[in-house]
Amino acid sequence: MALVVGQDMTTRSFAKTFADIGLDNAAKGEKLGEIAEALKNFAEDKTPHLDEEVMSMEKKGFDDDFLCNVFKFLAKNEFEAKSFLARKTKHTKIWLQKFTQG
């Protein structure tokens, strides 16, 4: 939880427990499991998958040197990397062409 909220703590009327939001023990465990899974997925390193996706664009006519620069840029820019991975190949190609233009 420290990763999500840091060292912040709620006090007085802002403090809530599972009892306050009406969850029974089974639902509490399920919700905690969902939170743990979401945190695990969020923290998972996407770098190997990113490298694979970027380098697959060599088939579309982009050279290795250019793709290495793209990977370096995306590895430093998490938001751009996530959107790169979410795009369809057609739109990825358009993005790469614009990236070459600066």
C-alpha cells in the first residue's frame, strides 16, 4: 500500500475500514486480491515486450539504428511506451513515420 499512497494516513472522519463500506470477510479478501493483482500488473516490467514490438517494425521497412533510438525514447517515456504498445500496427507505422520527422 505504501507504493500507492506513500506515507499518507487518513484521520478522523476520512478514515474508513472495510466494515465502513459494507464488505463481508469473503468480499474483503476478494477485493484485496484484486488490488494485489492490479499492483503486480502495474509494477510488471514491460521492457522486454516493448523491445519485441519496436523491433518487429523492421519488417515494415524501418532500420535497426532508427528502431534502437525509438526504443530508447520509449523506455524513457512510460506514457508514450504504453500508447505505442496499445496501437494497431497501421497506427504504429504512422507514429514511427512522424517520429522520424522529429
